[in-house]
Amino acid sequence: MLSWSWFALLAFIPVTLSANAGVKVKLTEKGLEYGKQIGMASLQQKLKTIKVPDISGTQRVPHIGKVQYSLSTMQIVNLGLPKSVLGLVPGTGVSLSIGNAFINLHGNWRVRYLRFIKDSGSFDLSVNGLTITTSISINSDETGRPTVSSVNCEATLSGASIKFHGGASWLYNLFSKFIDKALRSAMQKQICPLVADAISELNPHLKTLNVLAKVDNYAEIEYSMVAPPAISKSSIDFSLKGEFYNIGHHQEPPFSPSAFSLSPQVNNMLYIGVSSFTINSGAFVYNKAGALSLYITDDMIPPSSPIRLNTRTFGAFIPQIAKRFPGLMMKLLVKTVKDPNMTFEPNNMTLQVTSTITAYAIQPNTTLSPLFILNMDASVSTQLHVTGTKLAGAVTLNSMDMTLGISYVGEFQVKSLDNIFSMVLKVAVIPKVNARLEKGYPLPSIGKMNLVNTQLQVLKDCMLIGTDVEFTE
């Protein structure tokens, strides 16, 4: 039941203590208002299922004597919740109060008196002044996922009026005095259980929370909470682990998240702050898994390029290659040897990558003869955007610096190869990287949650995503 989906954001999973968060989420008053609107519509439908039991009894009426009466087939024909407030209780939780609500019912009445006189007709009952107050408690189930429940619920019906159709006027006093109260009591007893049911119906949806979100065959992201929600008068702030792990093997990286905070924001429903720790933990995972290496062959170079991966091209800069390995194709292995490192500065994200480039000559029998190994430090700019509920991006090469690591063909000037390797990186390596980045990495989400009106800005300590949210069936 999507109406209560916002309350899922109140408890991603039970708290696991840690120093700092990798990801922070801020739910604003605008977000709470959206949740309240769809929540009230759902709760209204739930309350319309109130079943009013048939009421019957016997009362002595002056001048008439003993009167047997019954009210039956009572159904709610209208119910309104015109005034509701969803509030934050700093340091505690969420409160819900509903006032000036009303219920209109229609039913049939029947009486028998003086042993043989019978009368019947229909009636309309209007109940006004319905008030409901409740608090929302957050716990966890046996799987470690959150559950929510209604606590301290109170419901009162302050007044009611009955309009009879048919029958004598003395019936009005009978029903007003004896039945009016019974009807209100019967309905009042059902309201809080229905409110509790409406809130509890969220629990199956809480199981869709991507506490451990799979990214690909290498990695998953954990979005467990590292501290209780910080509840203020205007927002709820969540501190999430936001850490990449190798699937099935949760090894901590050799660095920890630094403290960062989300400044007060009001324009969007939800704000998600992603720190460099989260991205760097991903780099650690992929590097450890050996996923940050790539073989480059000539067929990956555009046909129009005059530069080919063969010993003829490289022989023009390193003559001994052409002499020792004439007419052979070449293969390059680009391998990251150090965890890439992302840094955030206002309006700028830079990724530093330290790699080696190993060049091979491909012998006619397909064996590889090593030619040289270069050490390369590269700086790339990163542009990120949100697609669906994923964070995607692309990189562009800023600069690179190469030095000779090992040469199997004698000394040569590494600088002479700058243009070749700059081209190789731009046409073969970076497109591969961008193709993977464009697939995106899941952000914390629940159910069929869509992010709309999304804006992204890079700050000193984090990347901040401001977004509104829509839930779909």
C-alpha cells in the first residue's frame, strides 16, 4: 500500500554502530506533506470498510410500553477526513492527528410494540467531530528489516444526528436516547484497529527496501543505518553506510568515511548526499576483484585512425621494436595498480587513477612477447546524473603522466608515445568505462519509487542530489 511508503524512510534497517556515514538522506517537510496526502486518501478508503453490526433491543417508552427495535443493513455512504496533520516529534518519531472528520451512514429500522403493531423505514446517520490521534512506532523483524505499527491510538466521535424516513415522531426520542450512543460506540471501537491495519500494511513493502542493492556480478551496496534517525521540527535525517562490497565477501577498505553534513534544504522532498567514501569504496571493490583491467587490441581502434596497434606504428617511435618484431600486431594491457581516488570540490569531481600499461607483440602462434611496461598517472573529470533511481555518469580525460617501468627492448623516450596512448585512452578505454558508468548504481529506494525534478550539485564534502518523489502502483 503505497500510501504509507514514506514511513519506510523512517527506518531503513536496525542500527549498526559506525563512526560516520557514507550516504545521508534528508526527508523534508515537503516530502512529509506529499506522504500525508496520499496517506490520507488510503486511510479514508480503509475507514470506509467499517462494519456496523445490526443493533436490536427492547426499551420501555412512556405511554407506549415495551418497544422492540432493530437497526440493520447499515452502510457507510460517505466519509471525510478534511483536516489532518502529520508531525515530527523531535528526537522521537512521527505523530498523526485527524480532526473534524465525519461519517454518514444509511440503514433500515424496524419496531414492534403493543404486541402486534409493527413499523419500519430507513434512516440516515451523520456522525461529526471524529478525531483520531496516533503515533507510529518503528521496530525490526526477524530478517533485520523494519516494521511499523500504530501506538497510543485514540478515536472519539463527539456527536451524531439521525434522520428517520417513515414512522411516528415518538420514535425519534427512542432512537436518539438509546440507539444513537450504541451506534457511535460500535463505530468508535473499530477506528483504531483499522488505523493500525493501514499502517501495518506497509510492512510487506518495507521488505522491498534495497538494504543490500546488487550492482553487477562484482559488487553490491549496503544502505544500512549507522545511527538512529535525527528528527528535527523540519526534517528527518538518516545516516546510511553507503558502502560497496564484493558480493558475498564484505571486506572493509583501508579507509573510513569522513564526517559530512547536509545543510538545510527546503525546495525538494528528498535530499541524498553521497560522499567520496562511497565512490572510493566502489573503486576499492572493483580493483580488488580485478575488474579494473582491460586488454586493448587493434580492432578497438577506429578504422579511420592512422595509428594502429602494431609493431610498425610503435617502431616509428621505438625502432628496436620494428627490428625485433617486424610485422606483428600488438596488444595492450591497462591495469589499475592502486585504488582510484575520487575527490569532491565545489562544482568539480576529479578521479585520480594510477595504472600500468603493458605492451605485447602477438606472435604468429598467438603467444605474447612483452615489449615494455609504463607507469601512468591519469586525472579524469567525472560528470554524474540520476537516471531512474540510479546514479550514472561519464568521465573525460584531463591529463596523464607516463614513466617507464620496465623495457624489454632497450631505452626509449616515453614522451614520444604520449599522443598514441592519449588516443588509445580516449577511443578504447574511456568508452568502456563510460558504458559501465551509464548503467548506473542503485540509490537507496523502496518499492516502485520514482525520482522526479532531480538536481545534482557537487559540494566540498559530498555530491548532493535534490529530488521529488512519486510512488506508482
